[in-house]
Amino acid sequence: MPGRFFNHYIIYPLLDKKMANSKLDLYVHDQERGLLRELTTAERVNWSLESGKACDAVPWLDRITPLIGKNDTVFDVGANIGVVCHWFADRCAVVHAFEPHPGNFNTIKNQIDLRNMTNISLHSTAVGKENTTMKLHVKGFHGHHSLGDVDNSPTIEHIDVDVKRLDALAKELEVNHINFLKIDVEGFEVDVLLGAQELLANKQIDYVLFELQDSILHSINRTSRQALQPLFDAGYEIIDLHGKLVGANDSEQIVNGDYLACIDGAETAKKLGSSPFELI
């Protein structure tokens, strides 16, 4: 414990200052998976060294790898700083990445230029249940920004962002079928799904990956059942990334974690890959 306090209050702030004043960018590279993540804090450097992971997503990326095909179209809703959308782009035909925060958007754009990626289409919009303008709650950590004041980290400012329905975006982009939809929107999963009712009803989306966290949902008066209901209503089955089926009556007791909506849960479970890392 004394060592952790010393690192947190002495070592990490000193290294953070040096990193901030340096003209060099520091990255962690997972060659096996093709992951490249910019490291901006000493604590993140230490986490990467200790865990052996380039990013938190590694355990679920390993498991969904068999579901991504080279001719696929992927929608990455809540692309954050672009680590995962580049992973998708290495494995599929085209990725449409949606990220409303200007700083995150520019980070993704810089990565596209750095890695000379030609199959990522980047969109500076949020995705929700209606076409409108909303306030984005900007948090202290780049992965926590949300359309609501969720309980993940303190809100430091608000910015107005455009919000569009996924049904409308697909038509605008002339995309008739989405092979894989990844959603990471800090508690607003149900809004994304309600804005994709036409796509879901017509089974124009093969897989939907999303995360549920009770503390985040409850902080904006939402439940896991609300998040799952549009998928059940559209006739999808939902499994966790161990392949266990989630029933409609189980959704109030669902544990925190990553989930996958699909047409056939049993068949999808057979396809899931393995990982040396446990799911978080």
C-alpha cells in the first residue's frame, strides 16, 4: 500500500509532467492483434506493463475475432480514440466510426493519417433515438464522455453535439446491411437501439456488441432491461461473451459486462474465440 501511494502521489505526477512536456508521443503496440494505443499518463503506462494489454478491450476483441469477415461492414458507435475501430479496419472491408467529442475525433483522424488507413469513414456525430442536438457531458477521462451526467467520472464541461438515428445514418451512407455494430456510449445504449428499430426489425444487423454497467445506468435512472428490450422486441437473442444465453426474464439480474445480440445465440456461441485474458 505505501508503494501505491508513493507511485500515485509522487512518481506518476512527475512522469505525467515529463510526458506532457515531451515532444515525443508514446504508444503501446500489440503486434499480435495490431493494436496501437497512445499513452498519455504514467498510470496508463504502468497498467499496460502490468496487465500485458494494450487496452481494456483486448479480452472481448479476442472473443469476437471469428465473427469479423474481410468483406464486412462495421459500425463503431462511440469510437473514443480509435483503438478498436482500427482493429476492425484491419479485419473488414469498411468501418464507419462515430465519435462526437472533438478531441477524440482528432485523435482518431491523426491515427488514420499515421497508419495510412483507407477504409475508415469517420463521422463527428453522436448516435441516438432521434435526430437532434444534445449536450455532451465531457468527463475528465476521454472514454467517459456521455450524453447524460453518468456516474463514471466528474463532468468538466458541456458541449453541443449533433445526434442522429442509426436508421437515418445507414440510409444517408447507403448502407443496407451492418455485419457488426459495436456500441460504447456510457449508458445510452438504449437510445442507439431505439434509433435503429428499422434496421433491427429487418435483421439488417448481424451482431450488436455492447456493455452494461449497473452503476452507470442507475445514475441516469435506467436499467439493463431497458437497454435489452429493443433487441428482444426485434427478435434477437443475447449472449454473454462466454456464450451463455441471457433470457428476457433475466435482464434485471444481468451482471456487469459485455454482451452480444445476434440472430442465433447457440450458433454464435460456438464461433466465439478464446483469450488468455479474463473478461473484465
